[in-house]
Amino acid sequence: MSHTLSKARPIAAALAAMSLLAGTASADVTVISFGGTNQKAQAKAFYEPYAKAAGSKVVPGEYNGEQAKIKAMVEAKNVSWDVVEVESPELARGCEEGLYEKLDYGKIGPKADFVPAAVTECGIGIFVWSTILAYNSDTLKTAPTSWIDFWDLKKFPGKRGMRKGAKFTLEFALVADGVKPEEVYKTLGTKAGVERAFKKLDQIKSSIQWWEAGAQPPQLLAAGDVVMTTAYNGRIATAQKEGKTNLKIVWTNNIYDFDLWGIPVGTTKKDEAYKFIAFASKPENQAVFAGEIPYGPTNLKGTALVDKKIVPELPTAPQNMKGAFASNTQFWVEHGEDLEQRFNAWAAK
Amino acid sequence: MREDNAMTQLTATLPRGMAAEAAVPLKTQLRRAERMKKLKYGALIAPLVVFLLFTFVWPITALLKRSVDNPEIVAAFPATSGLLRDWDGRSLPSDAVFASFADEMGKTRGTPVFASAAKRLNMELPGFRTLMMKTARAMPPTDGQTAREAFVAADERWGDVATWQYLGRNASPTTARYLLASVDRKYDDAGHVVQTDADEAIYVAVLKRTFGMSAVVTVFCLLLGFPLAYLMATQPARIANVLMIFVLLPFWTSILVRVAAWLVLLQSEGLVNQALRAVGLIEKPLQLVFNSTGVYIAMVHILLPFMILPMYSVMKGISPAYVRAAVSLGCPPFKSFWKVYFPQALPGVGAGGLLVFILCMGYYITPALLGSPKEQMASYFVAFYTNQTINWGMAAALSAILFAATLVLYMVYSRLVGRQELAAKAR
């Protein structure tokens, strides 16, 4: 008897310790974002104030948007991510396929407070971001002003950076070929339109340097590896803030889109996840975020709180919205896989 | 065991049984003892067998199965797919098919199962997803409307045989589609296997490139590794040990760190370009990364130890007496190396070469970080389908092809080595 007791004691102690660990862990919320300066801004605007207000930690993590990780977790019923930052087409697809919880807006805030397009079934918009043309004013004597200039190898010799993938690349190619922004997705929906986009890309193919992570374009520009590039507006703006004032943004015909918060199905900390999302969606916190990295708030009240100096840098500023067009989520849900496959075949040749 | 028990009981009660046992021939007794021994040995290696089953056989079988799996349509619409399997595919399906499809669409609409089926069909024909979503909203048919009318009213494409053929072709739980796609083949509308359109074909070229790049890296590793392994095997232990450290240190460093280091060294403002410019050899920086040069340099560097170590271990076992004897008998030094030493080192060369080649075929991180889209090998696309588009069937099919290629290579190698051993015995 005493023998079994002496054996059982350490086990009991270990169990107690484990339950203690689990107890503290359950209150912490794991938030996954796209990393880099975007994550740093989120830490300042959301994670740190949330930790103070809620008294529990945010465990930050990053990924590159790979939905496979979420699918694997959901299917294995072992979900360790509680809140995830997702781009709109991936979220729409994941929502249909049962990867993300259908949101209960009662736990987040009134829908009317947000930009209508930011309110979706499984995700609430965090911010509006733009893909813009950026260039290095040290290496280019004359400033480019449009996507037509981006394609002009004679007037602007040198390498160009573009995001490796069909999304945005094909849109810009069509705009450079003279398609009106409002007709880009209609054109891209036809076989001839796709041909036209790839033909246009062929013109500059040998001068393209592909990038994958949002942190790369400012580096490529600063190092002189490319003279201009497509980039996320916030990444260039933070690089400017860090002293790289030779990096400039051209807003003509930029494409804007939302990043949204989603909750993977099966997380054990759904309540904490909602608490975090509600906190991060508050106007005052979104305004702090926009101050850190100039991405536009989705909370309409947040826009009013943003520092007046920063407003012209936001994708949502009226002068930046002129000629800009929204990424068509439905189009990419539908044609994404096909066009990415086609793009891969084209790029590998 | 139970048999033994029965036997003892029998002998305890019946003396005649004992006599019977004594009459069992020696041969049978021996065989029985032998069998017990084998069982014991078998029990000893059982954990290993179980381990191999779980970590090797099972995952590979599961992967191979996934490359032909086609569960989405059958899972979402079991009755309809059952009916479609008997459909001739030439004219529109019967009213029963329409009715059952309408019924099952209404039932599964809005569920993940339905979404995966729609996604699967969209893979066959972009636009099918919207068609499915739109049609599902119109189901079940309103009163006084047949299922057929409801479908055509929702979208006239349902009145077209071609639309139904996409469904019909995927109504069975297995498909060769992924395997065909990974060698640039597809089914046409009539169900025949044809080549993929030229601007979408990619994998044959990628597989060729995978083999080509692996061959180049293997040859470079051999050219660089052979002299070093030879040097290590023939020098006194003190020098050989120092050389060994130089081989092993990078071998123990993380691959990611080494790739990043090459990136720093080779980029246009990197150390190599700066040094070359300082010396005055070049004026403009050379493009050394994001092309094949960078990939080859880094891959040869990373895989070199896998070439050197097997060669070294074989060369270490070759007695220097043979070459000495050949030279003393008047054979010129190079000829005696080629005729006497090299054949003995050949198993090491073969093992090293095979190891490097096989590792090379699965390489992902180095080309991904140091190459352009033109240097990406098969595993890049496996990662692309696994992570980006979540098309695991395609990822599994590409892996299956790599796996088959590896098996063939290994078989060729073991056949060659086996022959050599036979030849050696014959001598």
C-alpha cells in the first residue's frame, strides 16, 4: 500500500502542476498575424493594451497566409491558434469549408460601426491595405507616375519587383495595357483577357525580381536591387519613417483589400478570442494601429481619431482612393487556383 | 501455446499419449524447437517492425492513396453519384438523377461537405463553384416544378451534357486526374487522356529539371569530393582528423543558416562581388543569386559531406599494398590508380552519388531561397499545393512520382552493385 502511495504521489504532483499550467495557458490568447512591421504595429496597438486591460497575455505568432496549417489543425481537432489574420479570398473560402467560426457580432460590436465590406460572415476587417507602386528616388531621375511607366523599360531601365503570384500581378498588367480599373475583373474573367495579361507581362518578364514576403520590397528598393516594385503601402511608409526617405509611393490605380480577423473552428478559447477581436476593433485601438503603420481603420469612428498628419498616407484618404480599385474577393475565390497554376507554368518557363 | 497445454493434459491423463509423444520423429521435434527460437527472435525485432510500419509504410501508403483519392463528390452527393456511375454520359441524365441531385443539394447546402464538392468541381472548370452555390440556393424545387426545370431555371448550363460530364467523371471515389496532371496530361470532354494545353503544361519540364539539376550537383560533388576523400584516406591520422573536422563542421550547421550565409556572400552588394570589384576583375556586380549559379553553389556545398563520408569509409578500407604492388610490377602510377584503386573505391562512389542524387531530388529550401522561378524543382510545387492552394491530391501525386523515381534509381543501383559483387566472387 505504502509502496503504491509513494509511487502515486509524484504522479499526482505532476498532474497538479500540469493542470496549473493549463489553467494559466487557457486565459492567454494566441494571435497569428503576417509578421514584420505589421505585427510590430499590432503589438503596440492591440496586444500590449489588451494584456493590460484583460489581465491575460497575447501569445503572438506569424505565418504567411498558408491556409493548409489551419486546415490541418481543424481536421486534427487540435487547434492551437485562437485568432488569425486572414486575407479576404482565403477567409471566404475557409468560411464555406468550415475552417472558420461564423462570427457572433453581438460579442464584437454593432455592424453599422464598420465599413460595410469589412463585415463578413466569418471575419471582421482589421484594416484596409493597398498594393501600390513604390520606387527609389535615388536610382530614378524622373519619377514614374503610373503602371504604364512601370512597364516602360526604355524610360525607366532596371529591375522591377512584383509579388510572386497571379493575384495583383495580372490586374496591374491589364491596367498597364489600358484596361479601365472598373473593367479589370470583367476582362480577367475571359480567356482573351488572361492571354492579354500574360502577354503584357512577357514584355517585362526578364526584368522582374519576384518577392514573396511584404518585408522584401523596401529591402530590394533600398539595396538597389530593383528600381521600382509593387509593395504594400504600410511597409514603404514605415521604411520612410525609419529614415529611408528616398522610397516613394505612387498611388495611381492601387488595389486595396482588407485583412480580417478569423477564429479557427475548434479553438478551446473562443471566449478569449472574441474578447480580443472586440478589443482590437475598438476605434481608439484601430487609430493607434494606423498611427504605427498607415493602414486604414475599418471602424468608421476610428478614422476620425487618426492623427491628421497620417491621414494622407492612408489608403482610405480621398486623394489615394481616386482611380483605386478593390480586389475582387469573389473573383479570386473562383479563379484563384486556375490562374495561380497558369502563373506558375508561365513563371517557370 | 494452447496446443502445448492440451498436450500436457493429455499426457497426464492418458499414459498411452506419452508413448505417442515419444514416437514423434526427431525431425518434427527439431522443427518445433526451431520454430520456438524463430518466434523468440521475431519477438525481439517486433518493436522495430511496428515502428517501421507506423513511421514508414503507413505514411507512404496513405500518401500514395491520397494521390488517387476523389472523395468530395461522393461524400456530398452519395445517391446522385451512385446513379451517375450508371449513366452513359452521352445525353442528359434521367429525371431520377435530377431529382436526387436536387434533394441532396438542398440537404448539404451551406455545409463544409458541399463547399469541398464545389471546390473540387471548380478545379475541373473555373466557375463551377459559383454555379453550384447559385443552384443550391434555388433548391429544393418549388411546388409544381420538376427538378429538371428547377435546375435549368437556376442556370441554363444544367441543360448542357458537358456540365453533367464533369460531375459524372468525378462520381467515383478514385481518380487518375492528379497523377495525370503531374505528367501534364488531362481528360478531355470525351474522357480520353490528352496533353495539357501548352501554356499550362509545367510538370514534365519541372521533373526533367529536377533530374537534370540533381545530376549536375552529383557530378560536381563527385569531382570535388573524390580528391578530398582520397586525401583524407591516405594521410596520417593527425592530418586526416583535421580535414575531417572541416568536412563535419558545415555538416553540423543548420541548412537554413548556410543558405542565408550564401545569400549574404553572393548578393549584388555581397562580399564576393565587392572583392571581385576591389581587385578590378569586374566593373558591374555579377548576378550570382536568384539564378542557377547561386543554387548550384549552395547545393554542392550543402551536399558535399554526403558524398565525401561514404567514399571515405570505403577508401579507408582499401589497403595501400595493392597499388604499391601494381607500381612495383611496372604499372604506371595513373594506370595503377585507375585499374587497381578506383574499382575498389567504386562502391563508395556509387553510395555517395546515389545519396546525393536522391537528397537533391527532394530539395526545396535552397532553390526556393536562392533561385528564381526557373530553378524551382518538384518539391517546390509539392509545398505550393500543400500550403498555398490546399490541393493535397496534387501534392500527393507529385510526391508519388518522385517516390517512384527514387525507387527505380535505388533498384538500378542495387542491381549494379549486386552484379559487381557477383563479378568479384567469380574472380
